Amino acid sequence: MKLGMIACALGHHRIDRGDTKRVHGGHVGRCRCCRTPMEEVEPHLWVVQRVRDAGLTHRMR
């Protein structure tokens, strides 16, 4: 788990295959280690979704 968190900090997220959902024709899911929301833009190519934080500021997670 610790190595996974370090990898996530460097931008190497791993998708949790059991938690993926189909939304509006695409797949969405979360990282296995840090729970960051991700979406599939091409087959087998996942990118981090840009979502606002709970404070609704301009900072994106």
C-alpha cells in the first residue's frame, strides 16, 4: 500500500477493475490506492478526472 501511494504521488495510478461503472457511454472508476476518480478516454487508457474540491474553490484535485 505504501509503494502504491508513492506511485500515485508520481502520477502512476492503477484502476480498480471491480469498481468501474459505465456512465454516458464511457467507463469511470477510482484508483486502487488513493481513490482518485478516473475515466477511460480510449480503450485501456485511463486519465484522472478534474473535479472541484469540497470547498468549491478554484483548486482542482
